[in-house]
Amino acid sequence: MTQPAPQIQQLRDAQEAVTGPSDPIVQSAERLCATLERIGDALVALDVETLLETEETLSQLLAAIGREHRTVDHAAIEALAERGRAALLRCRLLGGAFTSVARVRLPLHTGVETYSRDTI
């Protein structure tokens, strides 16, 4: 497994320093950040299987966060929001690169133009 980007690791360390006992929204936000970081790592490794595995987790976490209305741990949420923003930006940049590579390599290796759960 690849190491997270240094900026993401610094944000993770800062967030862990302010996080104590977590409320449900903080726990979900922590899992969301970890999932986004896992997606970024999968994009670096061109790991389609992990990308597809994280799809359901990401959906469940976003739904869980959407159900919560309040948090008392504003410092933790602030740190997690910054960590999540950095992880999402990394995914966005790597996703563009992954798409470019997949667009060229996929037809060469599989004979199909797009990937899905049915074509891995």
C-alpha cells in the first residue's frame, strides 16, 4: 500500500491531535476522509477493484453524515473538513490521470471501451 501524500499525512496528524471521544458525525467524517485517502491511493496504484469497492462505502458515509444534524466537536469537524478537502482534491487530480491512462490501456487489455463491475 502506498503512503499518503505528505500534506494529507500532516492534516491527518493535526486532526488526530484535536480529536477526543467522537460523536457520530465526527466518526463518519473520519471514515469519509480515510475512504477518500484510500481512493487516492487506489488511483495512484491504478487499482480498479479498490475503486469499485469504495463506491458503496462512500455512498453509505455520505448518507450517514447527511442524517446527522449537529456536532459538538467543531474543532474536529474543522480539521476533518480540511483533511477531506485535501483528499478530495488529490482524488480529483489523480482521477483525471487515471481516466487518461485507462482510456488508452483498457481497450488494449480487455477489448472494451469502459470499465465497470462486469468488466474487471
